Amino acid sequence: MILQAKNQLTLQEFINLSPGEGDITYELVDGQAVPKMSPKFFHAKLTRVLLNLIEQSCEGKGEVCPEWAVALTRRGRDWMPIPDILYISYERLAANWDEDEACPVPPDLVIEIISLGQTFGQMAAKAKDYLDAKVLRVWVVDSKARSITVFYPDAAPQTYMGEELLKDSLFEGLEFTVEQVFQKAKIPLDTE
């Protein structure tokens, strides 16, 4: 369900909206409040493992947050997605910034985990939107394929599976295999 507005919502109007009934989180997309997919158990476990991996790698270098909204522009319009995880370095957002608001600048990294009802194609299109909005890197995690696809602003995406070692220049010294992530999250081999 999309919260329909007579007119397209501005970023400020979206921020000022009262939350809907229940525990639904919305993203601003094309002037409309669009509900974010509700994470399930495997999604939550993958979020925890990836959050811990990134936190360990970037301690003292930036902020790592789950489900922190970010104010961006998409195709010339206000856009406020809520990535599953984002990392923002202190080079992009000062260490002393301390406001209870959406992230005001494009993060270094966004991680999106494909939820039930979403497709890889939809997430790939969202990754392109993030990169166009000046996010440096997007990781799309697919629990069914047991893969992580890394999207770059200046190179073709690269998909990692199994025992392939994932390294990212954003995180010096961070390296892991995708299978390590899925094993640590205790995701069964058959998630169908």
C-alpha cells in the first residue's frame, strides 16, 4: 500500500507525516510514501552479521547504522530510502554531527538485503539510483542465491558467492567469504 497524497510530497512534508497504523516504515519515492518491506528472521540475522563485520572494520572511522533514513536525490526529485545498513565515514559526515535526523549526505556504503517479494532486478535498479545519488558503494545481499553483489560507480557490478573472497577498498583489511557470512548468520542452505 502506498500512502497517496493529492500532490507529490516534498521531503519536508514526508518527514512531517504522522506514522501510519501499526509498525510500518515508509520510504519517500517519487513524491509518495512507499512502505518498506518488513524484514523476516533470516534478513535480521544477515543484518546483524554484516553490521558487526563493518563495525569492526571501520571503528573510529565513521558510523555504521541499521535502517537509518538518508536524504538523497533520485532522478531530480527528493528521495528518502531506508537502507538495511549504511556506513558513513567521518570524511563525509563530521564525527561531531549529532542530530536526530535522516543522514544528510550520501553514505560511503549502503547494504540492501533482498526481502520476500523483492527481486534482484529491483534491487539492482535501486543500487543504480544510490550510485547516481553519489553513494560510493552498494552491496545487494541475496539469501536465496547466497550471494553478495557489489555495485561500483565506475565499474561493472561483481557478484561474490561461496568461498570467493570479498574485499572492498572502502574498508582496509576487511575480507571475508560470502559463505562465512551465511554460516555466521546460520542461514540454512535451502532457503526456499
